Amino acid sequence: MELGQQEGNLRKLGLKSLAVSYDREAVWRHFMERKKLVFPYLADTNSKLIDSFGLRNKAVNIDFMQGIPHPGVFLLDAKGRITAKYFEEDYRERFTIASILNGSFGQQAATQGEFTGKRIKVVTSASTSVVKGGQRIRLTLTSTLGPGLHVYAPGAPEDFIPVSWTIEGAKATAPTWPKADKNFQYSGTFEASRDITLPPQLKNEELIIKGILRYQSCTETVCYPPENVAVEWKFLSESHDRERVPTELRRK
């Protein structure tokens, strides 16, 4: 369970965790002992808390899964007030703690690779390097232009060709680009990020996500032809834990 893997990083940021599930305490205890996890949890057996927050996933019609919530994370401040929430509609998909820590708390992403165009260097990084199916991962591109060059940011006037970033092989959110200068330009080093959601079913194998950074670099007097730079991120994908609890602990 990723929450257990991120406990150390949460503590470094002064954050505390509490997991909530519709499973009974005996099921929780069996799972925690089997996976050697240590973090606080709440067994919301009858989904009372889940229902009080309107989180029950009513689209799930499987008998033993009645009462399951939409997967997600609430962030609370020191007074117990919700300051942010990260939820998915599909119970097979979920935000990762790593992507939240990277996107909202500035936790350092793991560098993946370096790719070079004619007038640009691009470094790829990701919120984690080990993934499971359905997880939401944060990807980052850090681009550095040569001296005296600039590119145009998304939203620039129609006469210009703005920088763009496409992704293959995964569902992706729109990129988040930095604020450009008054001329809609980026120069030097600029960084863009976006989230991807991996397919629900992944095997134990290497997973490669590919993308294209398209840009047109210009000087004060010349604009060079647009160029595509192929980029990629490599992950070690792991299949989900399918081991069930003993028969006597299962829901009817």
C-alpha cells in the first residue's frame, strides 16, 4: 500500500495520515500484518463515515463491495478543516500520495532521462518510478534553451507557434505551464507538469510512457523551424496484490 511507503516523507513534511476503509478491523489487521505496514486506520464497517461525506460509490453493484467509497485523499489543516481533496470516480483509479506530495508540497521528483533537440535540452522526471495499474502519476518536463533563445508560451497570439506537450499510452491531464513574460515568452529554463492515469491492469514489467515536446525557438530577429523532441519516462510496474483475506473474514 503506497500510503505505508510514503509515511516517512509525510512525517518529514509534518503531515500525519489516517486511512479509512469499509473493511472490518479484523480485515485491516490481517492486511497490515501481512504487508508489514504501520499507520493509523479507521474500520468504517457500515460505511457511516463514508456516507456522511457522500463518498459511497453507488456505481459498484458487486455484492461484497457495497459501501465502498470513491478512492481519494482529503488534506486537513491543524484545525481539522478540509483544504484540498483528490478523488476519482472510477474505483480502479486513484491519486498517489507521491503525486500529491510532488504537486502540492514540492517533494522532489525522480529524474528519468535527458533528451536533446537542436536548440533545447529536456529533462524528464516523475513523482515515482514504481507504479501499479490505475495510479495517477505526476510527470515533469524541465526544458533549457540555448543562450539568446526564447519560445512562445501557450496562449500566445495566433501569429506565433507555442510550445506544446503530447503524451501517448495513458490518460493525461492538460499540462500546467509556468507564467510567461509580458511578451508570452519563455527563455532560459522553464518547467511544465501534468498528471497521467495508468491503465487499470499492469503486469510486472518495465513500462514506458512516451511523449513529444514541440517547440519553435526564436532569437530577437530569427525564428527557426519548429522541432519535435521525443521524450519518455520509464517505470517498473507491479501487479496489484490479489491475495484475499481468509474465508472467515470475507464479506458475505
